[in-house]
Amino acid sequence: MPPPVSQQQLSYHPYLEGGGEMGQLTRGFDWSSTVIGTPENWSQSLLTTVSIILNSKFPMFLWWGPELIQFYNDAYRPSFGNDGKHPTALGQKGAACWPEIWPVIKPLIDQVMAGGEAVWHEDQLIPIYRNNKLEDVYWTFNYSRVNNETGKPGGVLVICTETTKQIKAYNDLSRAKQALEMAQAESESQRDRLKRFFMQAPAGICILNGPDLVFELVNPSYQELLPGRNLLGKPILEGLPEIKENVWGILQDVYHNDKSFEGNGVHVPLARYIGGPIEDRYFNFIYQPRHNAEGLVDGILVFVFEVTEMINAKNKLEKEQHKLQMAMIAADLGTFDRDLEKGTLEWDERCRALFGISHQEAVTFEDDFLNAIHPEDTGRVKDFINKVFIKTVSNGDYDIQFRTIGKEDQKLRWIRSMGKATFDGQDKPVRFTGTVLDITEQKLNEIRKNDFIAMVSHELKTPLTTVKAYVQMLMAKSKKNEDDFTLAALNKVNKQVKKMTGMINGFLDISRLETGKIHLNKTYFLLHDLLKETVEELASATQSHTISFMACETINLYADAEKIRQVINNLISNAIKYSPKGKLIEIACQQIDGMAQVSIKDEGMGIKQQDKEKLFERFYRVENAHTSTISGFGIGLYLSAEIIQHHAGKIWVESEIGKGSTFYFSLPIYPR
Ligand code: ADP
């Protein structure tokens, strides 16, 4: 009797069905030995992807998870050759499987995983080890990111096709063309020699003679493209009547205007056999005018190579990729379609599930949509949709997050909905379509984290305030007693307490920011004064660096001075933190295009291009040997950026590794 199958196991089985040899190997593999664990723990998105791969007739390969664990299908298998990496590659880590090409492909994987553009390469030479040697292999491949349920990158899917054969044949064609150019026939004997060469050439070659383009020579490779056709001695339109549509015009141009022509992937509907069905065939070819003794065109030399297989493969690849994307999207996204003229609303299965209904009856905007929205969010969502319907305000764009309470299941969900309204000629909205995505998990995590940070920071503040008060009392006392040692020690304590207060305030700011409670207390002030004050205060407490400030013109700002001071403080503190002792830090300001611009320049370690974009993200820190000893949480720049953005300003950095960085921010100047 077979062992009982548990409920959970049943749920993944359908995904691993079929798939021939690789299906069998995938099912039999001991996945518990890898970081991704056994299939019952695989995510829906991994299961779906593996199922698509196993059931695809097209070569596919997947790297999944942080260790880039590998999957592939039967169609991909031959690429490994006979004694290559198969079957060890299954379940193996990417880096262990491909040491010889890892430096080439790892950056591609990283780029795709980081959300970069999908990578598409045609006819790339990537030598691989197979058939007991390192072989030159050409590939056309596409790397694309597969997301997991939470919308984060889960893996990289490679759909590929080997184009080695085509490339080799194309090279032969070029060689034949070169031979022709060298021997541009003049004398009869040379022509004969050339003919012999043509007859043996691996590319399809024919010579068309006279204005009617009569087949004067047809080599075996050319004949192979059109088996059974009797071409020799016939005008081309008689031998190949199908070409009249696409190719005849080109030939006329070559003949009458003495112009050579090179076509790549030209579509020629052409029967393969006499009387056979017309097929969509594709060719690379070269037409070369042939000249007589007087230098006039008297014929055309044709070199041709069929690329139908390659083009079909490419098309199939694109289709497969599209299908996969649709499947991935469909698994996660629900769709809605509201006809504003008819007053109808359509929801697909997934959308219904996200609004907590299971029936199949018609849904309405009022009853099923508005009523399902959490009462605290209804007003905001309604307002937002109203704006979406005013073309001049929103251009019809819709992207919002809100809570729903399932109509039947009463479940609370966070939803992100994106879409677009379309308008008629009078800018009246006529249709509203889009998608809905469940973001409950992410949202709850975020809320829990923020609540925790806010609570801890708040709790830490009280004891710290007490410590601060006592330190100050003790400082006053030791000053009075002229106890220099204690005074110096207390000064240090005071400095650390200040630092800690700063950090805690930073965390509190973050939680305020994220709950939308940041409040700008704007007043008019002189930028120069604020800079001078802040710089002087920092300079007096810094012995390690020289801080210079260049006086700037009078710029009157209308902003939250304390928050801008916080930004300046932050940027100068970073300049001190991330540059060696004894270096110069320059602060400058100027007015450019109606904006006040402040710069903080250091001679520090500098920042890599890839880090530059992320520096202003929450909790982002550059990790290297230098920074590992410098403490911080990666929130200073995030807060600075938020403050500047709340002021409708901009913040950015220019930097060169080893030379230093300059941080800039600019704020709009409002006339008083
Ligand atoms: P923290 O300094 O607490 O880590 P920040 O948000 O202020 O957080 O800075 C984020 C990261 O940016 C830092 O960890 C550091 O790697 C990098 N960084 C910031 N300022 C500089 C600078 N002037 N030079 C080099 N790297 C810097």
C-alpha cells in the first residue's frame, strides 16, 4: 500500500507533473539539502515558474533564491553536451555550476535581480564545457526577473536558444562574399575557376544572368533550399514565382542601378517543395551586381542562407516570455474594468477574492467596492478616484493603497490598486480599468516595525532626559569644585548623551514621517545665518577636520529652519565621519535658477556609483572595510532627503572613489 499523502503534499504535486526526464529528476531531487528546502515549502511563484519550465518545449533555466539554486528542463539539457554539467547542475548553486563564465553572467543576474531592465543578448559567444572540451557556443538569451508573492525578486529566468550553427554558416557566407570580391571575374578562365569555387561553397549561391535574371548557375547548397525545383536556365520569375512580391523589386534595383544589397532576416513566403504549401521562410542574403568587360551590369550573384529556424525560435521565445509574464501577473493580480457610461463593473476571480466575495454575480461600484473599503479609508479613496476622473488633474492615472474588509469573510486586507481612466473627446471619463494586488503582509510588517521603533525610541527618551539633567548638575558642581578631571569626564559623557539623543530623535522622526505626521514649521530666515551658526557649532566641537565656510549672497528662505539645520548638521557630520582625519570640509552656498543651493564637500573615501542611488533609502549603509568600523543606522540621509522633499527641494551627491564626495541640496526661493 502506498504511504498516505498528506494534504500539504497534494497541493504542490500538480506543479511538478510531467516534464520528461527533468521532471522526474526534479521530483526525485533531495531539495532539503538546499536552502530552498522541500517543495511543500516552496512559494506559489516558484511552483508556478518550475511548472512552466518543466512543461515548456523551449530551453529554459532558472536561478532561484539568494544562492541562485538551479532548475532546467529537457529542452535545455542538450546545451550541457554529453559529459558536461548535467545532471549535477540541477539543484546546484549557480556559482558552483558555472565557474568558467560566472564573471560574465553574475553581473547580468545581479542587474536583473536589482530590478534593472531584462537582459536580451543576441548571438553572444559563451564558451561552455561539453563533449569533454571547452566549446565555442553562441547563444541568444533573455534574462528576466521572476518575482515572489510579495513583489520582491525571487529569481532569474533564462530562456535561451543556441545559435552556434547559424553563426558558423553566416561566417561561411561572408567568406564566400570576400572570395567573390577578390576575384571579381574578368577573364573567362577566372570565371570558370570562380564557378568551381561556388559549386563547393557551403552557402547557397546562384548566378542570375541578363535582365530576365536567368539561373545560369545554381550550387548544391542553393538547390538544397528548394529541393526538386528545376531552376537552371529559367528566368527567376518562372523558377521562383513566389518571390515576385518581396524580392523582385530588390533584384531590379540591384541590376538597373548597379547597387549591391544585403538583407537580414528577410521574410519570403516560399514553398519548400514543388507544389508544396507556401511557408513563411526567412533569409539572410547578399545580391552583388556582376559586370561584363565593359563594366556594365550583366547579372547578379546571389549568396543566401536560410534563417527560418532561428527567426521562428526567436519569435517563440518572445511569445513564451510573454506567456510566462502573463501567468506570473495573473497569479498575483486581480483586474477590474468599470464602464462609466453603462455603469457596469467587472471583477475577475482574483479581484473578487481580494474584496472577500466568492459569488459569481454582477458586482457594483457602490455595494461591492465602496462598501468593502475600511471606513477610515473610504473618504480618501473616493476623493482620489474623483481626481482620477478629472483629466487635467491626474491624466487618468490611479495608484493608491487602502484597506478593505472582506464582504463575506470579514477579513482585513491591504490593497494596492493601480489603473487608468480613459476619456472621450470632451475629456469626460468613459472607462476605468486596472489591477489590484494584496499587500497585506508587507504593510503589516511595516506597521509593526514602525510601531516598535516608535515605542522603543519613546521609552528611551525619558531615562535619557534624566541622565542628561544629572550630568549637567554634576558638571556645574565639578566646575564649582574645580575638579578638572571629573569635569572633563562629564563633558565626554555629555557628548555621548547628546549623540544618543540625536539617534533617538532620528528614529522618532522616521516614525512620524511614516505615519504622515511630519509637520513643517516654516518661517523666513537668512540661509547664510543658519549655515554660519551650524558650521560654527560643529567646528568648535571638531578637532579632527578643518571645516571651511564660504560666505554666500543674501538668500532669504521660507522653510523649517530647525529641520534644515538638521539636514546641514547631518551632511557635515557624515563628511567628518567618512573622511580621514586632517582633511578639509568645504561648505558653500549659491543661488541657481531660482533655487538656493548648498554644497558640502569632503575629501573622504567617496561613494560607488551603485551605492549613490541607494544612499537616500531608509537603513541603507555602504558596506566595505572602511565603513564597517563606523557606527550608524543609515537613517540620516533618508531623513535629510525626506525633509528636503517635503520642502519641494532636491538632494543629491557627486562623488569619486578615493577623492571625496560633495552632497548638494537645493530649496526653492519664494519671494517675500
Ligand atoms: P549612517 O551614517 O548612520 O550610516 P546615513 O544615512 O547618514 O547613515 O548615511 C548612509 C550611508 O551613506 C553611510 O553608511 C555611508 O556609507 C554613506 N555616506 C554618507 N555620507 C558619506 C560621505 N560624506 N562620504 C562617503 N560615504 C558617505
